[in-house]
Amino acid sequence: MTDSQDTGTAPSAAEAPDAAPAAAAPAEAATAEAATAEAATAPADGNPVAPAPAGARTAAEVVTPEFAARLTRGVLGSGRTANHTPFTGEKLADLPESTPEDVATAFERARAAQEIWAKVPVRQRAAVLLRFHDLVLSRQAEVLDLIQLETGKARLHAHEEVLAVAVTARHYGRKAPAYLRPKAHTGVVPTLTKVTELRQPRGVIGQIAPWNYPFELSVGDALPAFVAGNAVVMKPDTETALTALWAREQLIEAGLPEELWQVVIGEGPVVGPAVVEHADYVSFTGSTRTGREVAQGAAARLVGVSLELGGKNAMLVLADADVEKAAAGAVRGCFSSAGQLCISIERLYVHESLADEFVQRFAARTKAMRLGNALAYGADMGSLVGERQLETVTRHVEEAVAKGAELLAGGRPRPDIGPLFYEPTILDGVQAPMAVCGEETFGPVVSIYRFRDEDEAVALANATPYGLNSSVWTKDGRRGRALAARLRTGTVNVNESYAAGYGSVQSPMGGMGDSGLGRRHGAEGILKYTEAQTVAQQRLMPIAPSFGLTDEKYAQLMTRSLRAMKAFRLR
């Protein structure tokens, strides 16, 4: 993920003037929109604009001052800040701004609550997640509006977050008792040594959540921490704090003690280190650069971390792939959430035998994508989140074209729709040292490369310090799985871009190399929030000379016992 993800406020919104408060009159908003549309005309050959359906809600209708006050109740912060919508740049809400002292107080409150919560039986804690699952699904329209307003993404892409959170809540709501139950192990002396492995909560988890998936990467990562018996102090990105706070409100209604989930809001360089300073374990999602800083801060205190960081993810289209399905999958993989997804595809390797046909179909689909900013389904892609993202995308594309790359689709901003819209873009002829070749763009830009054989494709895909996600397309599932095992990424999707791997929550998800440490989902996703404790009870005789045995006789007895245990295949 790019560095703008780590700041407390996205540069575009924080630096832009408050164009219009959330409570602005509809007539004023309509006048402003009309003026913007008049000043910026849509290009004749640009991506089409999805029409806003009648009755679509506005920012002012969704985020009222009363609504914002309700969500921020209990957030510690003596200062004031604000968040904004990428769709227009207008202010959404005034928010409390926390200081390092507020962070310390939040940890004190969380620790007191955690001591009580840890004594609640696991099944009762898990039941909270199952009730939360139902609330999220029944009230999804509310959070979809918030996700769209805070991130600028299309509604279908916002719905991916709802699905991911619901699946995670269901999984840990059902499986947490099994993951956390005491486990019996064979002792050093079978029958005489009884050994039990317990899982103890770490205490208070410090979580730093990003802006790009503010629902899934906030509460989605917190759910296993809670059911494992921990408290959480979370710093969401300021620009997407309302979504995280909405999740907190629903989880409290589902039965989570209010003090157990503390939220602090503020600039990343100020609040982030304070979270790391007090946490018993740190969960961070963001850029590789900042991830290293978080890891160093945690290591100095001998505190564990999990880090999901950047990626330069590759998709491989093999010679026997279904071209139409692969082209459709590439659109999903490259342009979901306007490419602002850690596991989205930025490098596309296509076998030379079908490259021309694939490129033609992929470019046609990309040019037909509908851009839009309405709080409704219908748009295929939304906005970038901030000025820094737009600047990076623009720089990568313009530099590549200036150095000889060919634009097959997109390649320009769309101010006629909103200040941060940029068309989905395909580049051909990209090569080093173009920045887009190796740097993470984190936007709606993908580069096409051709290969001759699978060994070359694997080598090219692995030629990056990152290792988060990859995708393989082939009609032969066995062939695809075999090639997947050769790719150095934490997840590999065969005949899908990212959703199959990410959504299979019984399996771990995370990165290799510069893409991070640790895993979310599955057993690792919950056990990382616990400390393993071994309880060994010795019975009948000690592990020492006894019953009149000399030291020599005891050593001989133990030697014979070890040989017997090997013979009986004991482990």
C-alpha cells in the first residue's frame, strides 16, 4: 500500500478548503455540482458516466451532525479535526482529535475492560460475533453509504467489504471455540506426564487500520482479537473513521462491552507511535515503509506484530486460458476500488500466442466501464481517495508514455465527474526504469507484458521484492495449481483475481517478502492474538532418579524408554 495510507488525514481532503459542510442545503449542492460540470466537460471518447438514479441519497442526508455525534461518542480527543468525501472534496463531519495522552487513557480503559472480558466463556464471546453478523447484513445500506462517501469507491466494491466482514464474523463466531480450546499433547513420559496447551489472550491489541477498506480492515481484523479475549485500541485513518465507528456501534449493540473497543483519531505520525508504545501486540495494514517503522517500534518493546504491506501483484494468462473469462477477471482484478486494493493486479503477463486477442477484449471491457459517484449500484468504478493517489497515478502514467509506453485505454483524469476521478488505464510496452514497472501504483493502472513459456512467466512474476497476491488463468486446474506453487506470494488465485483466496477465510492470507509478516484469517488469524501456554502435570514419579534407582540406573531406564518410544512411533 502507498504511504498516503498511513497518514491520519488524506492529503487531498486535509489540504482542501471545506467546500461545503455535510449539512449544506440540497439547492446549494446542486448549484455547485452544476458549476463543476459546466467547467469540466466529459471527453467524447472517455469512459461513460453511470447516471445517478432518482432518489439516491446525498452526503448531507447520510452524515448529519447528529449522526456523527452519535458515532463519535466515547472517542477520546480534546482537539478537533474533520473528514471529507473524495467524490466532491466537501467536509463530511467534525471529529475528535486524540493526543498521545488520550491514547494512553484509551489503553487504561481497555485494559480494565479486558480483564473482565477474558473471563467470559469463549462461546459467549463468539455469540457476539454471530449477532454482529446479522446486524451488518440487515443494515448494510447504512454502511455502504458511509464506505462510498469516505473512500469514493463504487457501491459494488463497497459491498465486497460487507461480504468480507460477514464471512469473517460467521467463521470466528463458529470456529473460535475450536481454535481456542485446550489441546492435550503427549508428555515427555507418556501417561505419567499430562500436558495441556492453553491459549491466553495477549491483552490490549493496538490496531492501525488503513483508508482503502475501512470496514473490512478495521472490524474485520478486530473480530478475532475480541473473540480471543482481548481488547482493542484502534487508530483508523481520519478520512474513513466514520465507517469504523459505525462498526463499533453495531458490535456494541451485539453485546461487546463498550470500553473494550477504544478508537483514537489523529494524524498517523502522532497517534500511530503512541498506539505502538502501549500495545501488547500490534496489527498494522499500510505501506512497507511505515510497516518497517511499526515493526522496529514493537521490537524495541519485544511486542509481536502482524503486518500486511504493499504489493506489485501479477496475473498470468497461460496459453490455454479462456480469453473472455480472463479479460473479465482482469477488469475485476485491476480496477476494483479503483485499484486501491493491496491485492489488486498491477502487472499482467499474457502468453504471446493469445496476447493480441486478450488485449483487444480487455481494452474493450475497460473502455466500457462506467464511472460514477452516486450512492447506488450501477457504476463500475469510483474515485481515487486523495490528491496523493491522483498524483502518483498521473506521474506513473505520464512518465511511462513519455518514455515510450503505449496507452491502450484511459490515461487521464475525469474532473467532470469529481476532483479525484481517473480513468481505468492499460499500458503496453512498459519496461524498466519506468516507475510504473516496479513501484506500487495503488490506482487504476495495469501494465501488459508478453511471455513465451511458463518458466519465463514465473520468473517475471517473482522478480519483485513484494509477495502478496497473484493470479493464474488456465483451463487446466491441475496445471494452474502446480504453477501457483512456484509463485512467491501469500495467496494465489487460479481463474480468479483475488476474491477466491481472500474470501476463503478458513485459510491464511498475508504476504511474503516486503509484503509483510503474519497472516489474517484461519487459525493463524486468531492464534496470533493469543499467547501459547503449556501446563505439564507430572504424576506418580518425578523425572529424576527415584524408588531407589541410582543415577546410572535411572539414565539406563530413560535410554531404554526413549528407544521404545521410537519403536512404537510415538511423537
